[in-house]
Amino acid sequence: MKTFIYICLLVIGLVFPAGAQVPIQSYRGQVSLKQNRIEREGNSLRLDLTISVCGLSVGRYQTLSLMPMLRSDRDSVVMAPVVLNGANKQKMYDRTLVFEGKKAADGDTYTVIKNTPELIREIPYELSIPYHPWMKNAALILVGELDNYEGAPLRTFVNVLTEHLDIP
């Protein structure tokens, strides 16, 4: 009889684990950045990139910001982020778009899209920024920031794409 009670308690413990035992959901999916063209045009640096997103797991109330960044030893510049919204965050974005307009909804982002894990998305990213001499040997980095419902960062992911950028 005692064995039966212990087995029942064990099964209940496995089915309903304590909050501290539940593993944290990890960042899943695939993000890649393709350098189509990076060149200097006078006093500006022109970037033509493609950000590919496939099978990302962004929660309903979460936002994933993907920010290309140029970084050298002493200087860095973060470019406008591509924002992927979970289902409910996208609804909030759509409401803001209707009531306050595109400028208020987008803020400083490059583009805002709804996360659909089953689709492979290729996002063209074309940008021109002021050129500085330190950029000649800069590293190209993709920074991902996963934010919660209130916009507070949950996790940050850093992927160094190129150690030394070759700018003609």
C-alpha cells in the first residue's frame, strides 16, 4: 500500500513539476545575415544585406530585435533593428499603427514583422551611414535581443559575422 502511494506521488511530481524545476525555454531557430554589398560611396558607407529568418521561437508576448552592428576596438555603431513580434505583441503594434500612425509604431526600427516560425523569411536590409576611418577594420556583428511584454531584455545573443570588414 505504501508503495502505491509513493508511486502516485512520484507520478504527480513528474506531471506537475515545481516552478524551479521547469527549464527556461531556449532561443530556437535560425538567423543568418548575407553581405550582398558593402562599399564606401564618398563620405558614406552603403550596406546591402539580407537577413534570413527561419523557425524562430518568439513567444506570444515577446519581441526579438535583430541589430547589425559595426565595432572596432574603440568605436561602434548600431544600426536600425529588424523587429520580430510574437502574436500578441504584433496585435499591440497593429493597434498603435492604427491609432498613432506608422512613425509612432515603428520608432527607430528598420522594419517590424510578425514572427511566423513555419516560414523562411528573407528581409532586404539596405542602409547608408556616415563613413569613419575606423570602419575600415571593423567587425560586422549581428546582435539579437529578446524582450518581454514590457520591453525589458530577457536575453541577448551576439554573433560575430566578420572580424575585419573589407571595404573597397
